[in-house]
Amino acid sequence: METVTMIVLVLYLTGSPIEFMGHHETANGWERMGIAGCLTMKRTLRRNGFKSNAAGTTRYSCESRKVKVGPNYEGKEIVKELL
């Protein structure tokens, strides 16, 4: 696995990251998200019903993080771990 710094969309629950993604499928194939893609995905989630709660314990955040990337079961690069 390789360690890189990239933009990831992170779901926090009570202050701890529980889910994350750094890649998405586009017309050009499987690509790293970047800030524009991350904000688009966050906006799509909001439009489809996700709401951050008033206490701030559940929220999505676009962040530049050090991560470990590696192949998934299809051989595509995905974020395996947040560092």
C-alpha cells in the first residue's frame, strides 16, 4: 500500500471518522475526487436527505488527509485507511 495526501470525504459520528472515500466514477473512469468532486458528492448527499444533526455529532467533511491507498477487489485504487 502507498501513503499519499489527498482530498477525502469523511463521515464523522460522535467525533470519530467512520466512513471515507477519495475516489468516484466519472465518464473518464475511476478517478481521485479532488476538492470539486468532494464538494459535489457532499452536496448530492445533502440533496438526497442526509442532514447534519444540530449537536454536530454526525457530519460529512471534505478534508486533505494522509491516507493509505491500495487496490480493491476489482483492482481499482481506493482509500484503505486514514492516517
